[in-house]
Amino acid sequence: MASYVDEIKRRRTFAIISHPDAGKTTLTEKLLLYGGAISLAGSVKGKKTAKHAVSDWMEIEKQRGISVTSSVMQFNYQGFCINILDTPGHEDFSEDTYRTLMAADSAVMVIDASKGVEKQTRKLFKVCTLRNIPIFTFINKMDREARDPFDLMEEIEKELGIQTFPMNWPIGSGKEFKGVYDRNKKEIIAFKANNGQHEVEATKVDITDERLNTLIGEDHRSTLEDDILLLDGAGYEFDLEAVRSGKLSPVFFGSALTNFGVEPFLEEFLNMTTSPLPRDSDIGLIDPFDKEFSAFVFKIQANMNKAHRDRIAFMRICSGKFDRSLEVYHMQGGKKMKLLQPQQLMAQDREVIDEAYAGDIIGVFDPGIFSIGDTLCSSSKKFLFGGIPTFAPEHFSRVQQVDTMKRKQFVKGMTQIAQEGAIQIFQELGGGMEEVIVGVVGTLQFDVLEYRLKNEYNVDIRMEGLPYQYIRWIENSDLDLKTLNLTSDTKRIQDLRGHHLLIFANEWSIRWAQEHNEGLVLAEFGRS
Ligand code: G4P
């Protein structure tokens, strides 16, 4: 039997990020197919059913059973044990999307070759860089008309501020897509178009092979030769250390739909990524190979069963081995406990598990005691993990209860939902809880709030959208907010812990605040 150290060594835990429609689901599915975790394409998630109207929120939550199970997928491939963390797309976009990235050791960024860097990629990328995790780029849909690959590289470097190293290089695109050139092996993997757009045949040919002219045509060959010269001469050097510290992103071109370039990508990716990385804590870095179990909570899923307000807490194991008999210490609660009903997720199935290792994600029954960012460890070695930042909401509403007699339930519901991390609550300076400002990352969170207050707390609310889009935490502790010189559309607010913040209608107002208030320090992420 493998030792716990071997088990940890073979783990790879990564998140897939992309703007909606770039091909994240398709790529994930192909990766799962390689691992034998699923046998049929199209089974990752009922994507069409996920397109919901607001009124079906209950339905969404029922489906959450599906979307939660498919949000972490584990499979084995060539001796590796791979955990893929899915980051929810447009409709479900919320702070959970960001928090999931806190549980990953690396990220795969899928980019649509005809579109390049898009809004959501940019946001998710920013969160990845908070932790300097390695970022691998898969430029997808090469079987469709694509933008010039040099332009795409330049855009990634400029917009995201990361160096790139193309591992392979495309030969044409769309109808003229002939395949990719593998820079390391110096061979062409030729793409043979077929109309069905299912799997494609890939032929490997050495760059010096005479058959190349017939295979890709003389024009493509000569363009490729020029491109290679340019890449070798003017591009960045490959540097594994730079990859592992998130400074250099290896780039792969391919087509997930036709399954072209996916397996070579997976193989290279597994060679370049590391087993679970040490995590920062208040007693220094925690080694994943440490025998003592430790984990932190990064996501809480409320159960929609009204009768039992139970929840599932998802945690990332950071060191050691977990088994069901293990007694753990919940730092924030100051209590020893056993983790109940531990579950792991395997493609569509949720299974109760007996053991798990550093790098794995487990969901446990939460009777309402866990909060996002909580640490669990063994009682012989107590410490706190660094916590999870508060991410900047981008939508704001003023929220009031309709019936003032229901004040108590309103306050209770609002605070509990905020504790779960489903919304962020702010107040007017010196204001109370009778009227609050709610900030969210994705607008679905407003619908969730309204639905849950009504169904779980029996409170109707009135919501009024506010015209703010940006929030900044004020880092200066000794500042009199009244003296700040701000534009008229900037608002001063506070969070429940009394931290002061500013909300802005546009970026221009943020610049104004910075230019007209010397020494003002604004942060984009809040400390938890
Ligand atoms: P997402 O999870 O990032 O939102 O994207 P998803 O994989 O669902 O892909 C979005 C659309 O792009 C899908 O088409 C999918 O089939 C297509 N697609 C993904 N990868 C490729 C590729 O390499 N080449 C081409 N040509 N298309 C690709 P759809 O019509 O919106 O959905 P569906 O009806 O195919 O499910």
C-alpha cells in the first residue's frame, strides 16, 4: 500500500478559469475522459439546464446538488491523482468563484482564440496572482478562425502582466488549421479536419520531414519557419522556476471540442506542476507532508432544506491524511470534533469517503459552526491559516425589510447569510441594521438573498439598486473620513467590523480620491 507521503506526492489540485463560452466545460470533460472518470462526453454538467430564470431559484438550488458535485472532480491519470476545481460561470458567478481559487495550487486559463483576454478571465486571473500560483494557458478553438497568435501572446502579456512561453505553436486556424508545432520535441502534430468535429486524428511528423510540404502546404511551412525563428529569437526563455512562481505562463494551442492538443497539454501540465504546496499560517509555512492533518474552509453550501438549516463546508486539506476516525481541532470554535459525513466528489457522484490526503477537497456536514476561512488542525499542533480575503463586490443594493415588525428576523437572516459568505453587508457611517447596503460579486446573489430571507426567515425585503461599481478598503486607521475630498458620487461606508470603505461609481472617481487626498491608502481586497 502506498504511504501517505506517496499519496500526497501524486496529487495535483488545480482550478480551471475562463470567460464563459471559452470552452472550460469542454476541456474539463476531455480531461475527465482521459482519466476514465467519465465515459461519455456531455456528462459533466447539464449546461443547458443551468441557464435559469430568476424565478427558478429553488430549482437552481436543487441543481446545486449537481453543480456542487461537479465543482470538484477527482480522477487518476498515469499515476497522478488529479483534483479539478471548477469555477462557476456567468449565472452562478459569485465570491465562491474567487474563493475556489484559494484552494488550488495552480490554474488553467482557457482563452477563446478568436476573442483573446476577456472580462471574466481578467478578474479571475487577478485573484490567481494574489497567491502567485502557476498559470497555464490553453488557447482554445483553433479549429475556428482565430486571431494572430503573436497578437494573442502580446495581449496576455500586456493585459495580465505575465510573461508567456508558447509550448506549441499553431499552424493556421479555422478551415486552414493544420496542427501545432511542438517546440520541445521539434515535431508537428498535424490536425486532420473532419466535419463531425469529434475526435481528430493527429499525426506526428518531424520538422525536417519531407512529407511536411504535403501535410501542411508550402505556405504554412514557410510561415511556420519564420514564426519559429521569431519565437526562438525574441521570446522569453523557458524557466520552470518562473512557471512555478506564477511569473511565466506556458501556453498551449488546441481545440478542446475536437480533442486536439488536450492530452499533450495534460501531460506537460502534470510534468510542470508540483504536488500540494506549503501554506502560510501564523506559525510559518505548513508542510503538506507533515503527518498532522490540517485544512481550511473555503466554501459553505447552505442546504435548501428549510426544516434543517444544515450546510456543507468544503475544505481543502493542507497537510497530512484525513480518515473518518480522526479527531480534529476547530481553531475558531476552540473545540475538538469529528468531521461528519465526509464526502468527496467523483465526476457526477458524491461518495462518502474513508480517507483523503493533502491536496484533496472534502465536504463535511456543518451544523452551523464553520465560517469561510476557518482552520482545522490536530490538537497537538495548533495554528491558523492565513484566511481568505474579502473580494470586492461590484453590485450594490440598499436593502430594507418591508415589515418593520420583523426587524429581529431580518437582522438574524442578514447576518447569518453574510457569515456564510453569500453576501457582504455594509452600513452608512454610524448607521444601524435597519437599512443596509448589500454588496455582491454576481447579481444572482441578490436573488439568493431575497429568496432565502423569505423562505428561511419569513422576511420580505425591498431592494433598491445603487449606482456603484467599485469598492476600496481604506487602509489608514487614523483617518477622519469627513475630511476626505471626494467626488459627489462617491460614498463613505463601513463594514460590520467597523472598517471604513469607499464605494465609487466609476474608475475616474477612484483616481480623483487618490489624487486629491495625500497619503490615502486604498486596497482592492479586504482582510478577513
Ligand atoms: P464554458 O464552459 O467555458 O462556458 O464553454 P463550453 O465548454 O460550454 O463551450 C462553449 C461553446 O464552445 C460550446 O458550444 C462548445 O461546444 C464550443 N467549443 C468548446 N471548445 C471548442 C473548440 O475547441 N472548437 C469549437 N469550434 N467549439 C468549441 P455551444 O454551441 O454553445 O454549446 P453546445 O451546444 O455545443 O454544448
